[in-house]
Amino acid sequence: MSTTTSDFRSRMRAVTDDAVTMLAILATLLVIAPLVAIFGYLLYRGASSVNLDFFTKIPKPPGEAGGGMANAILGSGVVLAVASLIGVPIGIGGGIFLAEFGRGTKLANTIRFTADVLNGVPSIVMGMAIYLLIVSPRHSFIPFSGHFSAFAGGVALGIMMIPTVCRTTEEMLLMVPHAVREAALGLGIPNWRSVLSITVKTASPGIITGCMLAFARIAGETAPLIFTALGNAYMSASLDKPIETLPFQIYIFALSPYEDWHRLAWAGSLVLIVLIVMAVSLVRWVTSRGVLKGNT
Amino acid sequence: MGVGIAVTNLNAWYGTNHTLQDINLNIPANHATALIGPSGCGKSTFVRCLNRMHETNPIARVTGSVRIGDLDIYEDAKPVQIRRRVGMVFQRPNPFPTMSIYDNVASGLKLNGYSNRRVLDEIVERSLKNSALWDEVKDDLKKKSGASLSGGQQQRLCIARALAVDPEVLLMDEPASALDPVSTSKIEDLIFQLKSQYTIVIVTHNMQQAARVAEKTGFFLNGRLVEFDSTHKIFTNPSDKRTEDYITGRFG
């Protein structure tokens, strides 16, 4: 009798094992399904309009065939560069403070809470705030203030990057084993030096991932740019002037009544996604070179 | 030449927990001194007081005096200066995971601002030879990560890293307890060779190990130093009943 019981139990275990595995596979499929569906549909609607003109020409007036989104691609590059220059250093610096120097202090807890709230601020509100702070008034101490500009768009998106970068940097630093910190202290290395050269370096793959997540998130933002970058029908890379960006141009073109512009909007969406994937892959590839054998 | 360590009335706390009580002893220069005792008896806390690592824990506190040569380490110098003179090897091998073998060994010098390439090359080679690791890693110095080595090799890498900053004292907190017997015997051979140049203090749970490598042995129990004498005397004819009970395996 005991044999049959144990036979039955082991069969039940196998069945449970299979069922859980199937559930996990199903969940995985559900995770990637939306991405595949969106990407597939974009390819279907947009791929035929992606050609050399799309990358080299500015949009034509409605009714004229052809034209491209060169100004928006360039503009997105400029605005995202400004945003990263603001968001990445401030975010990483804040994360280092939270995890290493300010751990447990009231100031650190306040900053952490503020960052979490900032993360939840709707992006349209961020755009309005920047409009009221530096687009509408002119300040002698803030460059390019007093009018719509690529710079103002970059500031709005840069501030949106800060909380994500800051909190992931903190989390990643806290995951560095205590033994690694002790090893550095035991060698007589000053704390600040050990934090910058050892702890941050050890956590850098995770910190870079956090920066890429923040970058990918803001790359598709439209709302904060309405009140800041404004849009520009012509080619411009100037920080001082209004500038076109891909998400903003997609928004305008998709709402327009013109068939040509709809096609460009589909193509723009496809190009935006591909560019984000390429930017993220490039950073991963560059930062993974120089990693030594035996590291995971 | 290593220098001896004179410990007077040393007390240490973690929060309200009085982990070390009135420790007095003289650790001889250029010898190996073993510290034995059951878990939680304070021997790790004791060695961490010798390079001021104890106070890196915010709730920790120390009183009393520790002199290394002419230097009172709690009065005359900053913790980072002490830690360059008093090297430490930890229980679990802890190489810097993102650094190459070479950079691991050179880290103590490089991160303290030392950058002469030729001298660094020499020091790295000498330290790895002193820790008996050179022949196993000399072809991959800059190619492989410190984390890619086996556990025993990692621990010898950590010893090389500690030796590279040219300390006078080497503290070892159960350096072989996470290693297999072959690696353990390599570490013990190493301690044997190094003690002519350095003052070595080794915490160990393994009493045979203490007997093999150390001239002097101290027995800790409940935060107190029960007995400190020549290793031979401790293991053959201890003066204190508690020491005898411990080494004969009646407790601990």
C-alpha cells in the first residue's frame, strides 16, 4: 500500500511541476505579446514610408507628397542629450548620497520621499512647471530662458529622469556586498575614494540599466514638450530656439486630417521605437566591453 | 621588521553589549599569534580593534589603548593611516569583483594616489610571489577578474592585496574557514613564511591550525582573555581550567 501511495505522490508532483511550468511560460508570452503586437502593427503601417527622404528631408506642406522627419530626429537627439546631461549626473549623485553618505539621516529620507513623489508627477504638470519657471519669465542667471527653446524641453525631460536614476542608483549601491566595502576600508582607502572607485564601479551595470530605463521612458514623452520645446517645422539644432521632436511631431501629424501626414506619423513611431532600442543596445554594448573574464 | 602590539585595558561595545572586557596583552613582533575561543567570545571584535575597523559600525565603541611600535593607534593617527600599517584578511575571500587580478593587488596603492607604473608592476609581482599565487596567475594578470579565481586563490589574492601596501602587522580573521583542506594548508604554509617579516595575528576556530602556525596563543571566553601563553603551554599544560575544558573539547 505504501508503494502505491508514494507512486501516486510522485505522479502528483510531476503534474504540479508541469502545470507551474506551463503557467510561467504562459505569463512570459503575455508579457511579450503586447510589444510584438505593437511592433508588428507599426511595421505593417509604417515600414513602407520609411525611406531615405524620411531621414534627410523636413516635412512638406499638406497636399505635397514626400518629405520626412529629419528635423524631428535631430531635435529629439538634441533634447535627449540635454536631458541626459542634467538627469544622469544629478540622479547618480543623489543616489550615491542616499546609499552611502546620508544613509539613515533625516535629509536622506526627505530626499528619497521627494524623489518618489517627483516620479509620480504627471508629465504635463512637469511641462507647465518648466513653462512657468524658465519659459515665460526671463532670468539673467538661466541661459536660454524667457522663450520656448530646446533647452527648456531638455530641462523638463531631464528633471523627469532624476527620480528613476536616483532610486535605481541607490538600490544598486545597496546591493554591493558589505565584504567589498570592508575590503576597501581595511586597505586604508578613504571612504569617499572607496565609494567612487569601488562601490559605484561594482554597481555600475545596474546603474547603467537604470539610466537606460529613464532614458527610454522620457524619449517617448510628448506632454512636457508642448509648453517647452514647442515644435519647429524647420531644421534646427539650436538650444536657444524652439525645436521639433519625434513624439511631438507624431502627435501633431496623427491628429491632422491629411493622409500623407498620417503615413509619416506611422513611420515616425516605428523609427522612434527602433532608435530607442538602438540607443539602449549601443550603451549596453559599449559598457560591456572591457568587462573582464569571469565576471557575470 | 614588524613591530609588536601592546594592548592595555581594552574594552569594546556594540550598542549596550559589552563584547570585550579589560583585555591586556602583548603580541610579539615577527611571530604568529593565534586567538582561539568559541563563537561570539570576542576574538573577531578584538582583531577589528587592532586596525580600528570596529568603529566602522555606527553603534560600536572602544576604550583603552593599543600601541603598535611607538604609535598609540587611538590617539596619534587617523583610522585610514592605521589601516595602511595594519593589513587585514577577512573570513570570506573578498576580492573587488570588477577589478583584474593586477588591479586587485594594486588597489591599495592606486586608490591612495600612487601611480608609478614600473614600481606598481614590481610591487604586484612581489606581493603575488609572497602570497604564493604568482605562478598560477602571472599569464592572466590583467585579463582575468579577481572573482574568476577559485576560493583558495581568491584568499591568497586578498593576502597579496594586503601585503602590497607594505603593512607591519597582518590581521587574519579565520582566513581558512571557508576553504578546502588543500587551500587551507597553502594558507598555513604562507603564514609560516610571512611571519619572519610581519607580525601576524590569526583568529581561528581550528585548534590544530593554531598549534601548527602560532608561537603564542590566546584563549578568549565571553569577552575576556582567559589565558595568553606560548602555544605549546596552552595546548599541553594550560593554567586555567576553562582553557583546558575548551581545548579538550568539553565545550565550544
